[in-house]
Amino acid sequence: MTLLDHMPSEAQLRRAAYRRRQTVYSVLVAASSTAALGALLVVAVTGAPGWDRVRRSFLDPEIARDALPAVLSGLWLNVRLLVCCAAGALLLGLVIAVLRTLRGPIFFPVRALAAGYTYTFRGLPLIIVLYLLTLGVPGLRLQGMPPVLVLGGFALVLTYGGYLAEVFRAGIESVHPSQLAAARSLGLTYRQTMRHVVLPQAVRRVAPPLLNDVVALQKDVGLVSLAGPIDAVRAAQIATAQSFNYTPYVVAGVLFVLLAIPLIAVTDWVTLRSARRQSGG
Amino acid sequence: MAVLRCRGLRKKFGGTVVLDQLDLTVAEHQVVALIGASGSGKSTLLRCVNLLDELDDGTIELDGEDISDPRVDPDRVRRRIGMVFQAYNLFPHLSVLENITLAPRRVHRRARAEAEAQARELLDRVGLGARADAYPDRLSGGQQQRVAIVRALANSPRLMLLDEVTSALDPELVGEVLAMIRDLKADGMTMVLATHEMGFAREVADEVCFLDAGRVVESGPPEQVLGEPTQARTRQFLRRIIEAGRL
Ligand SMILES: Nc1ncnc2c1ncn2[C@@H]1O[C@H](COP(=O)(O)OP(=O)(O)O)[C@@H](O)[C@H]1O
Ligand SMILES: [Mg+2]
């Protein structure tokens, strides 16, 4: 029997009609409560005694237009730093996590170093790492010293690598030992087992928290401006100091959110997909 | 010459002795069924033979080579032994075809096309050719276990170890897996299988070993061990099996 020649029963028709009415009702309720809340907010904010002053100092369209090019070129620095540092931190985190799984006495120093690294850099505030690298290392006056921007990038990679290593390690440990037994029973070496069986499953499982850390990194890359390079927030700060108006900060904030939206959307999508996979759907 | 010869195997977990002075010999083309209560050491024995667990004493010879010697490369040994687990243990992130070709490609360094052709042929032979590109979670338990057997066979093993391969299956799916093992026997595969399927053990095994507390209490032809057991503990075990309706 196909769906077409099936005649729904009286009871089913009544249930369907009831559900349709309920849906329309829910949509109406949602729309009116949203409109009411929105109106309330607008009235409360614009009706506030200081609204005019706030609007002039935070939402001045002319100042926004003037500040935009500088803030945008600062943002370009954020984007480049984010891409390089995210790639570097993911790679470093993965390597550290794998090193920590190595067994056997020969690898003791490697394991100890890797563990010491994750403990140190997860505990150390990013700002201190940044200052140590961008101000301390050039002080050594070594030959061929990389520019401050690169040193700042290293600081970000070192700090985030520590976090990401722990996320990767959790993923590796979540792969059931029976998967290792199956791989080893086929004659795969430890390395082949890691490469073809454990890591692919581990990375899939921790993709959502990894991406979440990348979203956090996106906000922290701007801290390199403490060492000199001009990122979007620093550019906004300079513009603010020139115009005595906070609008450039709002411009930078909006741009940051716009930049984050695709990344956050990807994170949500990956999270949803992995949740579905785990529930066997 | 025997394919597998275990002598005086001993294995402890913490304070408990799990394998105790255990001897087992398997000749070429022979099928040996391990029976015994849960916890009697069947899985541990199979894992020790495949060097997944380390022995506390005794020796294991595979084709006359002492594989319990610590100087032997375990990866090389495992390539000659196929193992199938109760819970299938397929790799969930790989398709059926990738599961089967993983070892031939990475361990035996076969070309991809060659490995895939061999895998498809094996799958066709067991009626799973159409599922080659499916992922394990899209297969029934019986299909997954048959893929796991094919995966072990793709290494062309000398010896197959099967650990209660039908225990996790719904009753109506047991038959298809048992049929496959029957075919393996007909092809002359040497096998050691732990099982709770007494009827199947009687039909397919050349020898049945009854394990109790890590020792082989009784072994011999299936008609004798399952039909006229000489040991009290064997009789007791079989009585419980009969009461559970499994014989
Ligand atoms: N990894 C392990 N750690 C500790 N005890 C174990 C481990 N594996 C098995 N055992 C113990 O060894 C005994 C034999 O187990 P097993 O070989 O799985 O028996 P069977 O397969 O016959 O049911 C059981 O008492 C079990 O609890
Ligand atoms: Mg068992």
C-alpha cells in the first residue's frame, strides 16, 4: 500500500487539525512576545535621560565612517594571525597529545616534557607569555630575530597549544581499548593504529570543543597589539583618542561579531552532527 | 606439525590466577572449541595467543616458532593470526571496504586497487558485496560480524581465533555467522573458537576443550566431552547449559 491510497481515519484527521491549530497559536505567541519585548527595550533605552549623549559618543555615523578603514586594516591583521595561530596551535596540541600517549621507558623524558608543557602554559596568563616573548626574547639581541608579530604569534600558539593538547588527549582516551585491540590484532603497529584508527575517531569526537577554542583564540589574537602591532581593537583605540568619541570601538565590536558568526555557525553545525552520530542517528 | 602449541600457560590479573598450567595443541586444519563458564579464561587464552596480553609463564609456539619469546616482534606474529571479537570491533569511521583493506594496504603494503579487488571478492563470496561502501553502523549485527571475519581473513592468516562471535547477536542472526564459520572449516582453516553454542561446537569442532578456572579440565572429540563427560565439573556445566535451553 502506498501513502497515496491510505485514507487517514477520523481520529487521525482530528489530531492533525488540532496540531495545525497549535502550531499557528505558538507562532503568534512567539511573534507578539518578541515584538513586545523589543518595543520595551527601545523605549527604555531611547527614553533614558542620557540616551542622546550616549548616542552621540557611541553611535556617531560620521565618525564610524572615518574610523572604518583603519579598523578594517587592523582586522585584517587579526584574521591573518587567527589563521596562522589556529593552524599552529592545532598542530602543536595534536603533537603534544600524541607524545603524552607514548609508552615505554625510552619515552619517559618526552612524556615528562609534554606534560610539563601543558601544565605550564595552561596555568600561565597569555599576557605574561606575550610580554616574555615579544619584549624579553628580542632583549637577547640574537642574530636573525623574527619580528615582534611572529613572536606574538608564537606566544598565542604556545598558550593555546596547551589547551588544545588536553582536548586532543581527552579525545584519544575516549576511543575504546577494544578498537586498539582490533587494530593490533590485524598486525598494525602502534603508529599505524594511532594514525588510522585512534586519531581519526578522536579528532571527530572533539571537533566541537576544538572549534570552540578557536573561537576564543579569535578574540585573543588582538592581544599582540600590546607589543606594538596594530590590530582592530588597537586601531579603534587610536581613532577614539583622536576623535574623543567611542564609536570606533562599536565599529570594531560589530566587525568582530560578524567575523565570528561563520566560525560559530560551523562549530554549532559540527556539534550537532557529532551529537547525532553518537546517538546512532 | 601442530600450527599452535601452548605449554604450561599461566596468567594472573592482580592476585587471581586466570590461566593455570594450560596446555593446548591445534593441528593444521583442525577446529578446537573452547567451552566453559563465563570467567573461566577463554578470552584471556585467545588474547595471550595473539600476544594482546602478556603471559606470566609458559610458551606458545606458532608453526614451531616460539612466539612467547620477548625478542619476537608481536606485530609480525599477529599478521599470521586472525582474531574476531564478541563485539565485532569494526572501525566505525571506516567503510566496510576500508575496514577490510586497512591491514592489507598498511601492513602488507598492497596496492589499493589490488586490496580492494580482493576485499570485494571476499565480500561477494559471503553475500555482502552490495554493502562494501556502507559504514558499520548501517549494518545488522550479523552483517557486522561477517565483515569482521572477512577483515581477519584478508590477512590470509594461518590460524583464526574466534571469541564468542555470536554471543552479541539476536538469535535470528546467529545462523548466518555460523554458516560462514562452517564454510571456513570446509576450506581447511585452522581455528580456535570460544563458544556457548554447544550444538555448533558438536557439529563443527574436531576437539572440544572444557575450561574451568583457567585449566583444561577435559578435552576430546565433541561426542565424548559433550555426550559422555568423564569429569564431574564438565557434567555440572553441561547440566546448567541444558537447563538454560542452549543444547
Ligand atoms: N584486563 C583484565 N583485568 C583484570 N581481570 C581480568 C581482565 N581480563 C579478564 N579478567 C578476569 O579474568 C578472568 C577470566 O576472564 P575471561 O578470559 O574474559 O573469561 P571468559 O572469556 O571465559 O568469560 C575473569 O575472572 C575476569 O574477571
Ligand atoms: Mg570471554
